[in-house]
Amino acid sequence: MTKKWTAEGIPSQAGRRVLITGANSGIGFEAALELARKGAEVILPARTQAKADDAASRIVQQVPTAKVHTEILDLAALASVRSFAQRVAQKFPGQSLDLLINNADVMALPKRDMTEDGFERQFATNYLGPFALTGLLLPSIKVKQGSRVVTLSSGVSHQGTIRFDNLQSEQVYKPMFQAYAQSKLADLIFSQELQRRLTAVGSPILSTSAHPGYAVTNLQTGDLGIGISLMMKLMKPFFSQDAAHGALPTLFAATAREAVAGGFYGPDGMGELTGFPKAVALAKGALDLVTANRLWQESERLTGVSYSDLHVAGEFRS
Ligand SMILES: NC(=O)c1ccc[n+]([C@@H]2O[C@H](COP(=O)([O-])OP(=O)(O)OC[C@H]3O[C@@H](n4cnc5c(N)ncnc54)[C@H](OP(=O)(O)O)[C@@H]3O)[C@@H](O)[C@H]2O)c1
């Protein structure tokens, strides 16, 4: 990539239907806005109807012609993921989605917290929820060139390890560099493994991933604990960018013609913290195929969502 890629590079999204999780704030919101600007119809689920409505009205304010559907989704609760996926399939029957962006997450919760399903909250929200959602929505994704599943990871994935004896942080809990890092490494592994499985069935659907560097969003305003908060504050003036710039790697992974199967995109600046989209290296932990396969099996078991329907994604219908 010689010329810097910006939102102007997004091809027309007219006639395309996209679903973005966590699009009521930060990077997800900016990505939804740009896709709507380019003509996409956007499905925008949030944790509450009020948050979804607020985001939808902010998009329509800027893009009066935008077609935005609001929904409720809690990725940390499998029952919510299942009922959401069912509602999407009912509202938009058949192969009806062009793009799914797994963007929502929570970061570095200071204390280990468990969900109603018995999973550690970051692993549940950031990884198991999106794993289940993607599996349930796969039959809704159009089997044609241009269809994509984009999964958000993080530079912190380089610090992550998948420990099968500590997936729910039951042995050790360190908010950022263990629990969060593991969940974001799992996202990367998922994206790669999904691509391998799609390729194996001859599917034209692409699985790509992205990370935004350090983008100033609500992610840094939650209860992060003193150490992480201080680190974020110290870095902010020198090594951060706004959410709109942070959304560019996502938008590249989601729409750029140059994006490739299994591609991982992040900012091109120092330490991949700021800048414009470029292909970036996967964390070492994302390269181990044995781990990838085992994590997949374990995720199917934990979520009860089987990808046995994957062949549907391979029936080429353009
Ligand atoms: N910002 C960065 O510097 C940075 C760095 C590395 C990676 N990332 C990645 O970028 C992505 C977007 O993050 P962001 O920075 O834009 O953060 P953000 O502004 O906090 O957005 C996160 C979104 O996820 C939603 N969410 C949280 N828990 C959820 C749940 N249980 N169910 C459904 N939605 C839920 C939030 O909804 P609520 O409004 O209800 O909380 C919010 O809409 C994440 O995947 C993150 O890992 C960001």
C-alpha cells in the first residue's frame, strides 16, 4: 500500500446489509457511520434499546438517507445471542447479510467477574459471544464474493496465551495482560481458523481481522484499575488517535478490495498505535494450528453452537 488508505477508499456499499456489534460507541459507531455514508443498510445491536436508538439517530443526523435497524444484544449472555440471531434470521430471511463485524468488547475489568453462563466476563463478551454469534449467523451470510466476517483483535494479543487450564481465568486473573490479552488472541485465532474452514469448503466468504492501535473511546473510561488507567493516560497525548481513525483498519478489513482472506490489519504508525491501515503481523500465539483446532472444539462445547452447517457457507450462489 503506497497511498494512505482512508474512508474515501470504501467502495460503494449500496445494496449491502451489514451488522456491527458494539456500534453504539467508539470504533463500531464510526465504522457504522462510514458504511452508512457509503450506502450500506446497517443493523445496529446494543445492550439496551435506548443506546441503539441514540446511535441510530446520531447516524441519521449525519446521513439522513441512512437505513438503520436497531436491536438488543448482550454478547455476554448466550441466551441473548441466540434470541438475537433468531430475530435477525426472522426479520431478514435467507442469505441476507453481506458483512458481520464482531467489534464489541469489554477491557481489563479490575476484578474477575462471571457471567450468568459461568464464563469469565471478558472471555465471554469478547470471544465466546462472537464465536456463537458468527456460528448462528453464518447461514444468513450471503455466499458470494464480497461477503466478509471481520473480527476485532488488539495489539495486546501479542501478550496473550491460550491456557486451556485457565480459559475462564480460574487459576490466575490479571485484567489486561492475561484475561483481556487471552480473549483478544482468541479472537485472532478464531478469525484465522474460520478462514481455514471457509476455504476448506470452497466458500467465497472472507474472514479478516483488525486492530485499531490506541483509539480514544469509552474503552478507556471504564473501571480499569489504577495501573492500566495511568498507563492509558500517559500514552494518550503522544500515542493515540480518535475513534474515526481507529475505525480505518476495521473498514479496510471489511471493504477494501486489497484485503485478503485471513488478512489482519492495523495502523501503520510507530508500534501500530496510530496511523492508516496496513497489513500487520499476527501474534505468534495465533499461528499454532493445534491450539486453533482445540480452541474451536472447546468453544463449540462451551457455547453449544456447532459450525456443522459450515457447508452452507460453501454452496456458491452469486
Ligand atoms: N480503543 C482502543 O484503543 C482499542 C485498542 C485495541 C482494540 N480495540 C478493540 O476495538 C473494539 C471496539 O472498542 P472501542 O475502543 O470502540 O470501545 P467502546 O467505545 O467501549 O465500544 C465497545 C462497544 O462494545 C459494547 N459492549 C460491551 N459489552 C457488551 C456486551 N456484553 N454485549 C454487547 N455489546 C457490548 C459496548 O456497549 P456499551 O456502550 O453498552 O458498553 C460498546 O458499544 C473492541 O473489540 C476492542 O477490543 C480497541
